[in-house]
Amino acid sequence: MSDDYYRRVQEIIQQEKATRPPPKPPRQHNREPGQIKRFLLQVLAAIVIAATLIYLADLIDFHLRKNSVGQATVQVYYAIGQKNGKTELVFQDAQQVNCANAFFPHAGMSTCWWLRQHPEQRIDFFKK
């Protein structure tokens, strides 16, 4: 009886193998050795070109716009390091500073959106 059982199991396995689709061949990459490096360099070049074009468009807009220079209120304070390791803070009065109404800084001015989000400006001095 056990021989019939094993023979029947073998027949079922053979039938299943016969109806099973053939296995897919292993995937082969048709890439040249330098193809990935070349692709990454192209992506990097595209990013640099896009950033340059955005900066130039912002610069042209800054120079052509009438209200390109704005003002923001800034609180300046000095952090003076002491010899004992403590820091003394000296606050100045709030003052209006000129800023660029642009996405990037231009003409030596910080952007207005940055100064409005960071109205406190810390200047560090450390004694030796």
C-alpha cells in the first residue's frame, strides 16, 4: 500500500511540473559600466543649471522691481564670553534694517522673509 501511495504522489508531482510554466531566465542588466555614473552626472548638471536659472531670474526680478528693497525690524544683541565660562548678553535697541524683497540675498542685503522669521540677531564675542 505504501508503494501505491508514493507512486501516486510522484505522478501528481510530475503532472504539476508538466503544467507549471517554465521559470523566467535570470534578469540581465544591459548597462554599460559607466552608464550609471553618466546618468548621475547628468542629474547633477540639471540641478546646477536649474538653480542657476532660478537665481538669475530672481536677480533680474530684484533689479527690475521698484519695491525691491524693504525694511525689517531686528533686535541685535551681543553674546560676550567671559573667562569663567559664562556668557554675558548685551541687548541693543531694536532697529530697522534694509533687506531684499527676493528669494535669495542680493546687493549685500539679507532677504526680508528671513529677517522677519528671525528678528533676533546674535553677535558672538569671546574673550581669550
